[in-house]
Amino acid sequence: MSEGRFSELRDGLLKAGISRRNVRRAVLEVEDHFHQLLEAASARGLDEKSARAHAFEALGTNRLLIERYAARPELRAWPNRWPALWFTLVPLGSYLAVSAAAMAVLVATVSLMSAHLHQTHIPSGVTLFMALAVRVIFLGLLPALIAAVFAVLAHRRRIALRWPVAGILLLSALASLINVEFTLTGGASPGQIGAGIGVSTGSLLSQSVRALMVAGAALTPLWIAMRRYKRTRAALR
Amino acid sequence: MTDNGSSLMAGVPELVVLRLLAGRDMYGYEIARAVKMLTRDALSIGEGVLYPALHGMEARGLVRPKARRAGGRLRIYYGLTARGRARLARLTDAWRRMSDGVESILGSAHHE
């Protein structure tokens, strides 16, 4: 019975945005306090049921405790303190950083293989496939994955929906404005990689379609997580 | 101003906890017992809500937690930091000035 109460306290504090470190400490200390109240009540001759009731009464309700923690912004986790920053700008920065790092790895790999590539004939089908794969990964999978991870994280921390949704839309828009070209060839010029960002009136439609596809892919895990949460809550009622 | 004295009492729990910790390191249950005993139940600090207050003081650098094993359980003891001592001195001074002021008013009203 008491385990259920402390588990509820842990969930409530996490939902209130309290940092995991403070949640662990709070549950540990409140539980220890409860056991000492219980021992003191038993030593005074109360039976177990009355001792438990007395200990719970002395501690106060979980709701009161959670309210007191929630009223202290300094105890909240960073993402809960600055949700606008964490779920809109940090995903954008993460996407740019991961893309730059992945491109550096790609360039380094091609450079290492250049001696081998000079003597190799690469069929045009492979070149086309590589070019498409790099575009799909950099402009589709990577932004969708990063946006989805941040959106699910926001949902777990019970952040207002507007921030992860704004983050997904911003990241999708940015990814649609970026162009990545990768050409892997053998012989004299073993490969080229290039990236650029810009808006072209001629490609507004295709850029919008790309943005929508990325946004849709990133919103799906968030939608699944929200549905699951609603079902679990309904089952508990 | 509320009639239950809550605004008057704001800051008092922090003063009391800091004063107790100035004597020695203590853990939550000990602090709650000491407050009850020393004030003869005149000052009620909700036992559970002591922890958000302690964690808040820690976040502000006033107290420092130390984990120790006690009877097989991990227990968090709190000690005062230098910043906590300075805060205690300020709060004590403010409380004494307010208390003296109120006392002199109550005293003069009593003699009228």
C-alpha cells in the first residue's frame, strides 16, 4: 500500500517537471521519514493500521507535496524550465550539428578511400543510389528522427504540446530549405559532396511537400505516445 | 494581509531550519522532531513539505546534503554552507528587529 503511494509520488513529481535527481531524493527521504513515523507510532503502542494512518497523516498528502515542489522553479529539470528553448531551438541546433558531423565523416571516408576509388569504376546506378540515400538520410530521416525524439521527450515530461509541435514544424521547414548533393564516382574525380541552404520560388511546392513529409514522420511517434498515455489513464480510472 | 498570519510567518520555517542546522548536521525526520519539540508545537512545519523546502535551500546553496547509511537505509543529512550561515545571520537580524518592534508596540499598548 505504501509502495503504491510512493510510486504515485514519483510519477506526480516527474509529471510536474521536477528533475529526476530531486525526484529520487524526494521519494527516498519521504519514504525514510514515513518508516520512522511508523516505528515511532508502533513504539507508542498503535497497531499497524493506525500507525500507518498516523504516519500518512503526519506526512501530508502526495498532492500537497507535489504542489510544493512544483511551486519551486529551481527544482525543475532544465527542459521544463525553458521548454521553448529546449523543444524548438535545441532540436534545430542538434540537427545542424549532427548533419555537419555526419558530412565530416562522409568526407573523411571518401578521402581515405580516394586511392582505391581512383582505380575503381563505379557504375552509374551505384552513384545514383548513393546520391539518393544521402539525400533521404540527411533531409528526411535525420530531421524526422531528431524532431520525433525531442517531441516524445517533451510528451514524457508533460510539456505543453505547442512547444514540441513548434519544434517539429521549425525543423521540418529548415530541413526542406537545405540541399545536399553527394556524387560518388571512380576514376580521376573520386567524389564530391556539397550542401546549401536557400529558398527558391521555383521549388516552393517541392520544399513544402518535403516539409510536410518530415513533419508527418516526426508527429507520428508523438501521436502514438499520446494515445498510449490516454489509454493508460483511462484504464486507471 | 491574511488573518492566519501566513504572510507574517513567511520565511520563519527557513530561519528555524537554518538555525537548527547551524548546530549540527541533521536529516529531515530529525529536523521535524526538533522543531516540534523546541517550539512545543507552536510552530508547525508540515513534515512532508519540509523536503521541498530543504531541496530549495540546497538549490540556493544554503545547505549541503550528505548521504550516510543508517540501519541499512540511505539517509540524507543536511549541513549549513557558508552562504547558509550568512543567510541565517541576515534572517536572524531581520527577525529580531521585527520582533523587538512588535514587542515594543505590544508593551506600550499594554501600559495605556
